[in-house]
Amino acid sequence: MSHKNSDIVIAGGGVIGMAVAYFLSRETDASITVIDQRRPGTASWASAGGLWPIGESVGLGCGVIFFKTLSKRRRENPDEPIVLERPHQLPDYFLDFSLKSNAMFPDLWQELRQDGGVDFKLEKTGLKYLLFDEDDINYAKQIADSIPHLSAQLVWHSADDLRHSEPNASPKAIGALEFLRDDQVNPFLLTESYREGARRNGARIIDGTAVTGVGMNGSRVVSVTTDRGETHGCDLLINAGGAWAAELGRMVGLNIPVVPVKGQIVLSERLPKILKGCLSTSDCYMAQKDNGEILIGSTTEHVGFNVDGTLDEIRGLVTGAVKAIPVLRNLHIKRTWAGLRPGTPDEIPILGAVPGLDGYLNACGHFRTGIVASAITGDILSKLVLGRPLPVDLTPFLLERFAGKNIDALIATMTGGHVDHGAEHAPTESMARQAA
Ligand SMILES: Cc1cc2nc3c(=O)[nH]c(=O)nc-3n(C[C@H](O)[C@H](O)[C@H](O)COP(=O)(O)OP(=O)(O)OC[C@H]3O[C@@H](n4cnc5c(N)ncnc54)[C@H](O)[C@@H]3O)c2cc1C
């Protein structure tokens, strides 16, 4: 077994682990090592790339979730009355957190093109929620009424305005509510650009390797071991394990309520410009990327770590897209995929320190907003490490918010009873030491 040393080990190299590595490497000379296994379903390589702080906070980034739950129930019981279930809104502190993160992207885009040499394709698109009936209008009004302080960022489009701004929208759409600063990036390139920036600043990145154990000295993390038989001594471990964060948590004796939430996506072949901005409906969202491909997302499924593509769900997404944009009827599908969002019971990320555990920080549980929240997460984690003032109050993001709660029951409520703890691990070095 070989032994190597770093000051900071980041377990997980998705967008969050890489953002943390980049922000840290920019601010400190500490030696940073990212260890990443790239498991099937890694969210950052499956994401839509929406920077939708308002859309996501009001639940539209995953418009199809609730519709999907409903349609599944109706498949099982066709007599089930149709009651449209609307996504719930996230608290104001989360909206503030994601708006602050979103505002960091224009500077980050310039900076990362220089520091990392990768352009993550920031596009000013806005996000329009298309309205088809009275129910949609009422829902949109409810959203607008709930965020009066953001009224300058909202635009109501009449049917005529919509025809103008999105000529390919269905004539059946009777208008739209637009969130002006909800834009998009290429999520793969964003992750790459953080990675390249961190690497050029001296961070070490170990790919294709799993962290399998954590060494402790009393309550302090002192090392991690990997499936390559290496031990990395460290002063700090950052858990950026995405949907697998609970598995890493167990290695330090924590019960972290992060579960995989599957999302499927359909990608078209390149098309001429059909969509001017990003669109959401009650069925799906659609985004045309800078190369002309149209991405249609996404389902929200509680099926553990399964990432199989399923015909029913793909059909549901495509049907929703054609209803909104009829010319997509002729679309050629290039590929479909599924990824695993790191879901938490309250849909809020888990960040920061844990009382009684030294040398350990959480950077996980970003559910459906890890792309947009990556910038502020990198900033927060780097400021935590360096003892600098934070841009937000971290209290509602700490793991402690679940203290005294029955985590299995919370997860069972969230997943409709599907509890999947992922790969079971033999007792780790840390647990053995803690028990001793
Ligand atoms: C279909 C879909 C659409 C989405 N759309 C959007 C969107 O439009 N906007 C948005 O903001 N967000 C979106 N998201 C959410 C966003 O993609 C996630 O929140 C984000 O990617 C999470 O990043 P992460 O780094 O925490 O996790 P991941 O990207 O999953 O990365 C975690 C990494 O850690 C590795 N790992 C885990 N355990 C270990 C271990 N023990 N040792 C070593 N490595 C390990 C994994 O293999 C993986 O590589 C979407 C997600 C999905 C699935």
C-alpha cells in the first residue's frame, strides 16, 4: 500500500467537486487532490445545463416530475381523477443562494476561458413557462405573486408576443411567463472548465479511482484509502460524492440523507435555430444548445441507482415537447440518457462542517440545481477552508438541520418508499477506529 500526502482531498469530481477544487486552487497554495470514480449516472455529465435560479426555485426546471407521478398513478388506476399536482417552491434563502450563484457566471466565464482554456458556452436565453390553460395561468400568477421583489426579472407574454419571440411555439399556447435571467451553459464544458482551471492551478486529479475508506485519529479525518490500495494522508476531506454522498458519509460514521433521483433526457440531432430561449411547460423543458441540438428533459424517478432508458418516459418527454413546439414532430433523436441527481428530502444542498467531526466538510445534495449552484458552492467551500466571511448564512444548509429527525422516514416519504443505500461497505478503517 503506497502512501501519499495532500492537504485537502475532494472525493468526487463532478461539477461540485471540480468547482470546489477550482475555487480553492485559485485562493490557496494548499495541495489539493480530487479523487473521482465517474460512476454510471454521474449527474454533471447527464445534466441539461440550465442556469435557472428562479425556474428551479419555483419547481419548473423539473416540470415533468409531478405530471409524471400523476400519469404513473393513472396508469395503475385509470379512474384516478386528474388533479394537476404542481411542484412546490423552495424557500427564499435558496432562491437568494441560487440567484447569487447565477450572478457569478459572466465573470466566471471570462475567467475560466483564461485560467482553464475551456469555453463553457454561457448563453443568455431566459426561461419561458408556456401557458396552455387557465390552470397554467393561475399557477404562473401564483409564482409571480410569491416573488414580488423579482418582478423586474419577470415578463408576461401575450399570445401575440409569444408568437413573436418564439415563432415555433404551438398556436395553442395562450402566453408565457418569462424569467429573464435564467440562462444556460454546456454542463459538460462547465465541469471541464473548472477541472482544467484547477489542474492548471496545481490541483492533482486522480480519475477512475474510488475512495473506499477514511482513516481517523479520534474525531479527526487523517487519510483516505482507495480501491487502488493507496492511502492519501490529508488534513481535510470534502465530500462531493453526488448521489453517492451517503456512501462516503458512512465512511466517517454519518447518516447523510442524499439519495439518487433519476432524470432522463432526450437529445435531438442538430437543427436550425428553432428555439430562441429555454422553454418549460407542465410536461417538460426544452433547450436548444449552441450547436443546434435540442435537449428535452426530464423525468424524476425514484428507482435507486438504475440508469436504464425507458420507452414510456422518453415517449412522455417527446409528446410534451411536440405539444409545445409542433415542428419537433419531425425531430431525429440523436441519443437519450439518464443521470442521478443527488436528492435531499428538502431539496436543499448539504454544505459545511459537522459538529464533532474535524477535517471534514460536506459539498453534496445539490439535487436539480448543482450546475447553477456550483459557483457559489465552490466559493463557499473555499471561504470555509480559509476562514473568510461567507456570502450567505450557512445555517439552513448544514447537515445539522436533520438532527433528531428520522432520516429513513424522510427519505421514504421523498421516494415513495424506495430506499436504496447503494453499495454496502465493509466497516471502514474510520469506523473501526471510532469503535475502538
Ligand atoms: C437529467 C438531469 C438534468 C439536470 N439539469 C440541471 C439543470 O438544468 N441545471 C442545474 O443546475 N442542475 C441540473 N441537474 C442537476 C445537476 O446535474 C446536479 O445537481 C449536479 O451535477 C451534481 O453534481 P455533483 O458533482 O454533486 O454530482 P455528480 O456530477 O454526480 O458527481 C459526483 C462524482 O463523485 C463520484 N463519486 C461518488 N462516490 C465516490 C467515491 N467513493 N470515490 C470516488 N468518486 C466518487 C461519482 O462517480 C461522480 O463522478 C440535472 C441533473 C440531471 C440528472
